[in-house]
Amino acid sequence: MIDSLLQHPHLLWLSLGGLLLAAEMLGGNGYLLWSGVAAVVTGLLVWLLPFGWEWQGALFALLTLLAAWLWWRWLARRVREQKPADAALNQRGVQLVGKHFTLDTALVNGRGHMRVGDSTWPVSADDDLPAGTPVEVVAVEGITLRIRAR
């Protein structure tokens, strides 16, 4: 069997790549994916252009590092692009900015409370506003919604 591998080293790399990719499918963490891809590419290159074991090992290591680095760069760019869309995640007050509501109670000295869905929020405005006034949330200051009349 060792003689067979010495005569056809590409079979070792292709088999190793297949095993790593199969193990990745069982685990699903992403750790073995890039090593498996690098082993398959190494196997294909060794099949097309035979070269020594030292160079094969160096090529495999280089391809593994390159694939992992490229994946890391792609993933980092995607996370950066998605951040603005998810910036208000788990920040309910920030999600309310720009929304329109109607005051249930009058604001006294520019302060009061407003019903939003199933909760009540403290609100503040520059002026006193009567109950029934349509308002827009313009900012969030701590847990207080800053509103203005529409």
C-alpha cells in the first residue's frame, strides 16, 4: 500500500481532502473545511504536476492558510456590511425613532407617558401637548422617548 501511495501521491491528498470534508459535514464548525479544500487542490495539482513530498506538504500548508485567510477577510467584510442593519437589535427605544403615535394623556411641563404597544414609555417634548395629539418619536434619551407634534 505504501508503494501505491508513493507511485500515486495524489490519491493520498484527494482521500485526505474527502475525509476532512466528510468530517466537516459531521461537525459543521468550519475548522476542517479549508484544510479539506486545500488537500483536494493539492491532490489535483500533484496529479497534474508531480513534485516531491516536501513541496506537497508546503503547498498544502500554504493553501490551508491562504483559504482560511481569504475566508476570514470575506466574513469580516460581510459582518461590517450587516452591522448598520442590526445596529438597533435589542434596543427597542432606538427602533421606535421615526414612528408615529397618538398621546393618550397630556404632557405637563413637557413630560409624561405614552402607550406603545403593550408597554408605557416616559416621553418628553419641548412643549406641553394635549391628549390625542399625533406625535413622532425623534430621539431616545436613556429610557425616555423624545417626541414632537406632527
